[in-house]
Amino acid sequence: MFQISNLSKSYNGKTVLGPVDLNISQGKTCVLLGPSGCGKSTLLRILIRLIEPDDGTLLFDDKPFPTTDVEIREQRRRMGYVIQSGGLFPHFTILENITLPARLSSWSVERTEKRVEELRKLTSLPADTFGRYPMQLSGGQQQRVNLMRALMLDPQVLLLDEPLGALDPMIRASLQNDLLKIFRSLKKTVVMVTHDLTEAAFFSDEIVLMNAGRIVQKGKMAELLEHPADPFVKEFVQAQRYYWEGATA
């Protein structure tokens, strides 16, 4: 689905990403894992062309990324994008937020209504929330709305940047289970950013652990635990284990 080669990005002479080489397979969930500032969100934003790389090549569905504004907008419609918090327009109702991509794509009312009902059932969002505004919903409900909007045009790819990071633990756990069911039922390509090792293990087909703008190890969780590629991998895993043990002690 994505083929990334020698990709890099710098700001004010400081490299924040790269060089990065990575292939993301169609229909799989790839989790970009690492500490704050490691480059994982920068990479995700490059995938959806919110940021332009300085160097390297990037293929999507075996084709080079487009260069014109019209082509870029068209390609973005093939990708759904969910961020940690915010993202919803506060002056739009929930239904207006959800259907915004359909309106921009000139969908008919009938097609839009059918898709909304499909997504409402998929995400278990109560229909009586549609007339409310984002600030009247809980954090978990807001993220369900974000997910519905991201899925509105039935994209090939879902890109999620710390989608559960701002939620309290109980809501987060519930939404994790629902998201996993959605990913499995839709069989879409998913690229998720997180700093949480347990979340990465829960969702991933492949984990890509990053540090200082580079990929330090790729593979299953068992590989990171049993065969760390360098001292950083071992340190990162141990630090999160200490956190779990301290939290449950």
C-alpha cells in the first residue's frame, strides 16, 4: 500500500525524520511507536500530504504521490485521518461534522443518509447525538464521530494519530475493543501512531519502533521483547514495563 524509501524531513536545519525506509502492507495494521518527538507523527502527516518531505520517494498503491493541489485533494479522499483531540468543527452539529466529506464530494442526500446509518451502527454512536454539538459529547463519543467522518467516503486507508491518547482509562479501554472490531471487520489498511506499548501490541500486525527520527526496529511485539535490535529498544520496553508494574502495585 505504502512504499517509503530514504524519506527525510528537517526544520531549521534540524532533522526530525529520516532517512526512513518502510513498506506498509495492504489490509494490515501498522503501528508507529515511540517516545514524543521521535518522528512518528511527522511520518503520518507526510503520508496524507499535510507535510512535504525534503527528500526520498513515497509510493501509494504503487503510484508516485501526486504533485498538483487537485490531485493531492483527490488522493486524500482515499485516506481517513483521525487525530488525538479536537478536529471536530465546534459550530457544526454532529451530523454536519460527519457528513462534511460527503458534502464536499457532492454526494446525494440518499447516498449520504445510507452511509451515515452504516457508520452509526458500526461505531455504536446513538442517533440522538446527531443534533448536538461536539462540546455536548463525551471524549469517547467525539472520537466515534471523528472515526465516522474519517470513514465517510469509504477510504482505502485509515491514519490515526494518538486517537485514544486524551481519553480516561475506562473509556479508552472500551473504545480500544470497539476499534479493533472495526479494523477487523473493514479489513482496511491502518497506520496508527502511539507512544503506548500495550496499545501497539493490542492493535498491530506490525510494530515500527522509532527514535530520533529513525526506525530502530520493525516486527511483532514478541520480537521487540525477545530480540531487541539495540539498547534503545530494550530501554523503551523496560521503561513501559516499570510503568505498568508501578501502576498495578
